[in-house]
Amino acid sequence: MSDQNQKGKVVIHSDVRKIIEKLVLKILYEKKSVQTLKLLIDNVLEGAVKSRITISEKVINKIIQQMNKDNRIQFTQREGWKIKI
């Protein structure tokens, strides 16, 4: 692929992706919902530090958005981010 096609794409190792997805689901399960994306990202960053994983907010945001597209989690105006059942 050319450099132009690669711009904007972030390659995330599948093991790290799975760990971050589990962290997101765990946080949403424990808290029932999180009001804003920023709060969700901050909570995931805290969990990542405890798990000794170095990851950026941008990557966490991309994983959360992908989980939203895959209908694993959802955002509602009333409740915020929550697990989609």
C-alpha cells in the first residue's frame, strides 16, 4: 500500500485490542453506564495502567467506535455509553 492509503489507519495488535475491549466491557458492566466518551476513555486508561499496557486515547477511541459499529456497546443521550443487550 502507498503512504496515502496508510494515513489515518492505526494498526492495533489483536491481543491489545482484546484486552482493551474487555476493559471497556468490564467498566460498562460495573458502572452500568458512563455518561461521556471522555469519562469512558479515562476509565479505560486507568485500567490499562493497572494492566501495564501503554496505549493512547486515540487508539482507545478507535476501539470504542469500532465496538459501537459492531453493536457491542451503544451511546444514548439519556444514559450515555452502555453495553448493548
